[in-house]
Amino acid sequence: MKVLLINGSPRINGNTHFALSEAAHTLEQSGVDTEIISIGTKAVQGCIACNRCDELGRCVFQDELYNTVRDRIATCDGLIIGSPTYYAGPNGSLCALLDRLFYSCGELLQFKPAAAVAVCRRGGASATLDRLNKYFPITQMPIVPSQYWNLAYGLMPGDVSHDDEGLQTMRTLARNMAWMLKLLHRDTVPQHEEGVMTNFIR
């Protein structure tokens, strides 16, 4: 079993990475392999609603970040997405990537347990979690709970190491993820009907 953790911060070794690393370490202790991918500092192409992914099975833009994450998603069993809080929301580059990923390859994500993690200095993290958590249920991904909302606090890199409750929340999340992965059997997923879309304007 393997969990992919996406670091949505441009700071490769910042507080978001620190929080995700705490979860990854606990997952490894629970017998689950992990990989952390950071989105980095390069500009990320957003979705242009061309719908070419319906024909291609992947986004028409073949940038390295998208291709790397898509390949890892295809082989992972669970997903944790972490982001810093920018004006009470996730990093825009992260959302640009996630919009393309979830729209173009949702079938690779179905029924895989998922969770979001938010890091902030003081406030806005709950809104960040709310935005990120909306990707999961629409893709039929079970959301993994923890003992509290998946928040960690810190401003300067490394500050999260002093947030004892935040770190414990990451560890609880990881243990719950490992537990859920061991309970689920990917070869027995629910039957579902062909998708139906009803627009408000006909």
C-alpha cells in the first residue's frame, strides 16, 4: 500500500512539508509506503475547459508536474493534499493543478481514501480545508478523519514543530488512513450507474 502526499507550498521544506512529513512518518511506521511531491515554484497551468481530456484521457497540457502527479496517482492507494493558507484559501497553483487532475483523471482516484491538510499562521485554515475537501466526495473518495480538523500552525519554516496538537492530529490522520486502507478492498468497489448531468439551463 502506498499513500501519495502532495505538498501544495512553494516552500519545499516549509511548514506544510513538515506537517505532511509527520503524517508520512506515521504511515511508514504503520506499514504504508509514502511519497511526498512538492509543486515547487514554477507557474502551473490552469484548466482552460477545452474538454480534450475526454478524448485523450489526460490533460492536453503535458507539463512535467501534471504528468508526474498523474503517474503517481495511478499507482497510489491513498492521497493526502497539504496547502498553506493564502487569504483563507489554498495556494492558487495547487488548485490549478488539482482542477486539471481531478477533471481529467478522476477514474484513477475513485474509492481511494483521501484527506486535506492546511497550515496557517493564525486563521483561515478551515476555509482552506473546505476548499480542498470538495475535490474528494465528487470523485467518490472516502474522506479520512482525524481527532480534530487537519490543521497545523506556524509562520516561519519549522514553527509547526512547536504545535503539539497539530502534529498529533497529523499522526492520528495517518493512523486512520492506514487503518482505512487495510479495511478497503479495491477489487470490490460499489457498482455505479453511468453518470447523468442535469444543467439548470436547457
